[in-house]
Amino acid sequence: MLTLLYLFAIPLLAACIGYALGYAAIHLKVEGDPLVDEISALLPNGQCGQCGYPGCSQAAKAMACGEAPPDVCPPGGSALAQKVAAVLGVTLDSNGMKGPQVAAIAMDGCDGCGRCIKQCSYDAIVGATRQLHGVIAEACTGCGACVSVCPHNGISLYPDPAFMSRVSKPGAIKPAALEVKNA
Amino acid sequence: MMILRAPHAHEGISIKKVMFKVNIALAPAVLLGIMQFGMPALFLVITTIVSALVCEVISLKLNPRAEGEINDGAAILTALILAMSLPPHAPLWIGALGAAFAIFFGKQVYGGLGQNLFNPAMLARVVLLISFPVEMTKWITPSAFYDGVWYKMGVDGVSGATTLGLTKEGAQTSFHWLSHVLGTNTGSLGETSAMLMLIGGVWLIQQQVFTWHVPLATLVGCLLPGTAMWFADPSVVPEPLAQLTSGGLLMCAFFIATDPVTTPTSNRGKLIFGAGTGFLIFVIRTFGNFPEGVAFSILIMNAVTPLIDQYTRPRMYGYGLKTEEK
Amino acid sequence: MLKAQIRPHGGIHPDSHKQLTSQNPVITMQAPWRLILPLKQHAGAPALPVVEVGDEVKADQLIATGNGRFSMPIHAPLAGQISAIDQNNITIKVDMKNPRNSVGNTPHANHALSRDEMIELIEQSGIVGMGGAMFPTADKLRLSQKYLIDTLIINGSECEPYLTCDDRLMQEQGDRIMGGIRYLQQITLADKVFIGIEENKPAAIAAMEALCKAEENMQVVGLPALYPMGSEKQLIEAVTGRQVPSGKLSADVGVLVQNVATSIAIFEALRFGRPLTHRVITISGDAVEVPSNVLAPIGMPISEIVAQCGGLKTTPARIVLGGPMMGRAINDIHAPVTKGTSGVLLLTEDELPNPKASACVRCGRCIGACPMSLTPLDMVAELKVDNFDKAAEMGVMDCLLCGSCAYVCPAAIPLTQYFDWGKQEINKIRFAEQKTARTCLNSAARRERMEREAAEKEAAKAAKAATRRPSRRNSAAATNSTAATEEESA
């Protein structure tokens, strides 16, 4: 009798654990995809459509399954891209990332046609018809939609001055020698 | 390389200088121990130091990104403390093995200087004690070197028992306080001279290498319950002065528990750490299986240090104020 | 003399080197042949020039106006001709024959101006905090109109090593400081005035105490000589015993602090109508022949000042604007003195530290030194791995960047630089989050507007179609279609 018990002890234990896991898999299943919810919570949720998807939840789904890269959201910028990449556990391709940028309209090229105003989905361009147009840097996300529509190629992107770094991380760059210049 | 950013001033202390001062403070006790226990002790100390340095060099070659340098004095200090806590006539391979373990597994595997969680010397001592109990408990009576009697290599020392060991076994000895204080007592290299340890420790406090919090808290934490227990039942513990001057308590209070890497950073945290260490030493000595409890208590308190740090953060300026609604 | 109520936590005691200049009375500088006036001598955007190259200007004439919030006007310190204007500076070639040819100033009798008029005049005079922060004084004083100020503290601590200009000002121009204090009392309506002076300046304490005897509610407070005793938060804690809550202003605890030099500038502006054009600075260090305290026009190149102070003894290893703890190292000896420059240090190699860099051994000296009771060693561990959230939680945004922790660190870890970088990155992150929220609101508002406009267009079209006189063709089609629909429904 005892021998029988010894023989069946381990298979019995395995069977119990297996049953418990199966029960959990069915009755304790998590609804929805927590990854998509996590990414969706990070997004701005303004439904601006700049990423190419109809809404932010669709963009989150696309990012979660790898269809869209983590930096697909222009208003989020590189800060958001890094957070999403961290959630997904992927490394961000820094080559494509240029840091936050804003647009600027070159004064001599602008004839006031107004195509850029119609294109900008953030209302960051101002200007009366046939007058010089200008970009409000604080409202511009650097998505680049206006750059392609300007018929005179008068709009270009440049690094956002609000994100200029005055101090660098210690140890990152070797400090240059500070030689005193005299008369 | 000059610092090019503010501040353009510095107090002038460096890690190397601090380590050097601690080594200097420990040196008189080491020298006395070598004189008392002779050539075998000298070779043990040398072997431990050399082994530690060799292991440090190997580690830094294997991992150049590890913190610390070979000549910053930290490896020598670890080796000295380990050697001081070993039996004076222990075989040389014990010293070498202990130092190797201390450097590799006590320090470098965590990332080098400043990264370890446990005190490397105490870790090594515990490992040696558990692995080689016979060699690690062979205590020798010090030679009367002042009368010209020296221990030479190969001569078996006169074995004796330590004060704490005798108390554990229930044998009462008459306590010669002078011998304890001056250092002519049986014990490990570092246990014997209480006076030199005390002088060295107080000098380090004066040099601002560490503050008074840890040493005082450790001594009080061990002696307060110890004295109370002695009043209650003198057969279980030796008298308070004996407790103070034996078993490496003074070396622990001034040289081991003050290791900055593995102990809390705030003053309140240091007091808690010291009190805990002292109390655990008392408990292990009185109720535990081992006659001496320094190494174990230090390791236990090291494990609790991050928790102590978390809860003894100073209150920042401008936080937690009673705000008046204007 | 009162004693400090609380000794601030932490702080350090660096070698003061003040004996190099503390006994030297202020020397007035001769006019240099050119002045270089930076357009940004304040916290806000650079000022806008109102003169052009070639214009002749007189002393005290306005040459640049403020440009938005926290931006202050700039006046010509000496007469001359504008020789260059670029995006950073205006350069004046000084008329050496008559440099002090002034455009004229309007004096005001005592009590002739209202509070608002006084603040307006201070703004027009271009006065900024001369202790080094260069925060516009007028904006600071306007706070006193929003908050109830009961205590005015005059900052005569001068905790940085080497600097003695405020010490000499208190000894030599105490009456003008008092003049400024009286104006400040009228503006802020403060009940009590305390003049905070470190105890290592006994002559200054004696001088100010003698002047305070004649006043009610004005007292000198002797402060412990530690760095950074002159930091506003620590000064308030020591003098009043109150701490400024994190993220709040000193006005929130009813206190306003002004530097002694700023007080003198306020006096000059309100009593004599003179704008801020000159200031006293300490020029010190072993590389200069005669370390001194000098009264120099703003914009005077350092090389000119050095020339009038006996010239250089040796080539300086480093030039620092300000004190050694928080000053900025520069590499151009022709750089000018600005409104916020309290000192110029020409340091030799021996005076510069060269500590041995090592690893953090968690010794905790930095915790003991931090005046804000932060934990630098933990904060830097988080910043090393870009854990900005955790670092902000530990209080890195409260860091004064005073440099006390880096001063005591045995491992010579660049703590101050880490915290400067950390604060910058956290500010960038917060700014980015705010910008994202704003742009998304804009985009949503725009979408809404588009839809509304499209709907209005549709509605207008439909309304127009309904009110149009039906033509024959239309009515026939309409009848047919109505008939068709009737058939369908039948």
C-alpha cells in the first residue's frame, strides 16, 4: 500500500498543479490586452491623426503588435517614443530620431498662399491671406506636414530652442581644455 | 584633470587619503599582534595582503569598468581587517583563500569599490569559519616577547582558550583587566590590544574619517544589555570590562562597523546600525552557539542597511511644514 | 546685535581668502576706452536695442528696452559712440575727453512718489538683483503688493570666499544702504527690517549697528560664518526661523530679501533718478598684482580692470566670474562686467583644486553638507541611470546648486554638474508634457471647428435651397419625385 502511494505521489502532485493552472488560465484570464492599454495611457489621446491612424487607441494597437514604430506619434516627440519603447522592451533606432523640432517659414519665400495654414492640424501657423505667414513655435510639433505642401519650399524644420541643452551629462563628453586667452 | 565647472574649490580629501589614515590607525595593533605571535603571524598578515592585492589586480583586468583602483588602499584595509580576525597561527592558505574570497565575492562581483552590500572581510571570515572550523578556532597564548621569547616559524604555539570561549564552556576565569587592555590576552591578532584599538579609533574620529555615532552606538548596544545580564546572572557572561576588551568588539566598533560602503549614510541611520550590531553581538555571545558574534552581526545588519537608509532620510528643507493658509 | 534663530543645516567652511581684499577701500576705476554691454543681464529675454551703430550716446541714456517678462532696460554707463551691435552685446567706444557727460537725471524728494511710481522707476532704472541672480527687482517688489510682507531682510552675508565688495559697501556706504532700506520699507510696508551680516565681518556689523540705532524696527543679525549663509532660503531660516515651503516664494512666508548693493541702487534711482550703470566688484586671486575692490562701470572689460589693478602677476590658470563656489569659469579675459558680477577671480594653479576622482563609497559627507537636507549620493545614483522621476522625488528640483556637496566629496564626483543637468532634463520633460497636452487640445479644437464650419456650410446651403424661388424645371422634378415617393409609400 505504501509502495503504491510512493509510486503515484509525484504524478498526483503534477496532476493537481496542472489542474490548478488550467483553472487559472480559463477563469482568471485577463481581459483585453494590457500592453495596448498601457501604451494607450501614455499617448496624448488628442486623436489628431498625424500618425496616420484614425485614433490614438488604434495607434496604440499598432505599436503593441509592432506594426508601427514607437516614434510614430509627432506630438509625443522623442520623450514619448522612449517611454513606449521601454514598455515594449524594444530599442529605439536613434538614427531616425532628431530630437524635438519646430518649423520656420523663410521670410523671402512666402507669398501668403495659405496652403500651410490649411494643412496644419495644430493651428500653429498664423497669417492673413497674401500676407507673410509665421509659425508659432510653442504650438508646433514638428510633424512636417506643412513642409511638403509649401509650393516655394519655404518651410524648414530646425531643433526646438526650448529643448536646447545648456549642460551635458557628466562623463558623456570629455570637457575641452579651458585655456585662458590673453590680449 | 581640472574641474571646469563650479565649484572651483574642494576641501582636499580623497578616498586614498582616507583609506591611508585608517590603515595607519590600525597599524600599531597589527604590529603588536605580530610581535606577540611571532613569525607565523607576520607571514599570515603578509600573505593576506598580497593575496588581496593580486586578486584586485586580476579583477580589474577582467572588468576594467569596475570602480576603484589598485592603489587606493581599500584592498589592503580589507586584508588587514581579515588578518586581524584570524587565529594568529592559522595556516597561510587560510589567509590567502580568505582574502581571495573577500575581494572576488565580497567586492568585485558587485562592481568594485562602493558597490558591495556586505562587508568583504566579515564575509570571508564567516565563510572560513564555517568551512574550516578546526583551523579557525585554534587560539594561541601570546608570547612574552618583552622577555625575549619569540615565536618562530614551525614552532607550535602554546594553545589557550579565549576569555569568551571559557565563559561559554562555563569555566570561570579570573579576569585580568590589565592583560586585556594591554593586549597580552589569548585571542585573534586583533582581539588582544584594546588600548591600541581605542587610540586608533579615537584618532580617526578626530581626523573626521568617521563620526562618533557608529562606535558609540555599537559599544552601548553591546555593553548595556551585557551589563544588565551580568547583574542578573554573572555566570553567563564575563564582567563588562572583559566584554568590552575581548572578542574584537573594539575593532568592530571602530574599524568594521564604520565601513562607509555597507553602513547607513545618515547619522540617525548610523546610530540604529550601531545599536543593532552591538545588540546582536551580545545576543550571539550570550545565547548563540558561537563564543564570538562580530562577523555574523555585521553581516545581518549589512543586509538591513538599505532599509535603514530608506527610513532615516533627513527631512528636506521646505517639506513637511505646517502650512498656514494665507 | 541679534543672533540667528536657527543655524541652517549643513554648509561648509572653505578657506575664505578674504584677507586679500577685506582691508582695501573701494577704488573708483578710470574710464576704459570701450564698454561691452551684454543684452541679457537679467532672467528674461535679451533686451532690445533702441540705438544704432554710429549713434552718439550720453551717460545714463537708455540704449536697450526690456523685451517681455523679467526683461530689464539697459543704460549707457559712460558717454561715447555705439561702435557695434550684435545679437549678444552693444559695444560703446567711450568718449575719453568727457566720459561722464550725462543725459541728465531727475531727482525726487523723499515721500514724493507712490508705491507704484517707485516700483515703476526701479524698473525703468534697470535694477536687477546684484547678488548674482539678476532677477528684476521691480518684479520682486511687485510681489509685495500681492502678498503681505512683514519682514524685510537685507542680505549682507557675502558667504562666498574671496568676495569682500558687500563688506566694504557696508563699511563705506552704510548711509546709502539705509536710504535704500527706507525706500524699501515704504514700498513693501514691512514691519521689521533685519540686516543679516556674517560674524566674520565685525567692522561691517559695527558700522550698520551704529546706523540702526537711530531707526525703529531695524536690527542687525549676526549670522554664523558658513557657506551658503547668503542663500535666500537659508538666510530666511536663520533670521526668522521660518522655512520657505518647497515650490513657494519667500513672499509666501511674508519675507522679502534684497542685497545691500541692490539697496544702494534703489536709493540712487529713487532719490537721484540715476539708472543702474556702475557697481562695486571684488577683483582677487593670486594672479592679479593688487587684489582690490573697485567701482567699475557695467560693461568694462576685465582686462581693463586688471590693468588698473597693477596688471597680472602671472597668467591666470582660470578666470571665474563670481565666487569660487557658484561662479562661472570663462576663458576670455576681455569679457565684460555685468550687473550681476560680484567678483572676478584670477586664480593660479595653486589656488585651484585638483582632487583625485574615485568611486562613491557612500561616506555620507554630502548629506552632512547639503543646506537643503537632500541626499546627493542617492540622487546622483538615480541620475546616472536617467531615473528622472525618482530623482525628482528625492528633491533634485530643490537643489540650490550651491556646490557644498561637491566641495566635500572625497571621490571628487561632479555632483553639482549632475544636478544642474538633472534639473535641466526634468524641466525639459515637464515642458514637453505640457506642450503635448496643449498641442492636442489645439488639434481637437481645430477638428471641432472644421466640423462646425462644415455643418454650418451645409445648413446654409440647405436654407438657401429652401428659400430660393422654385424654377419650373425644379418644380417639375420636385412633383415627379413627390409622386414617385407617394407611389412607393402606397
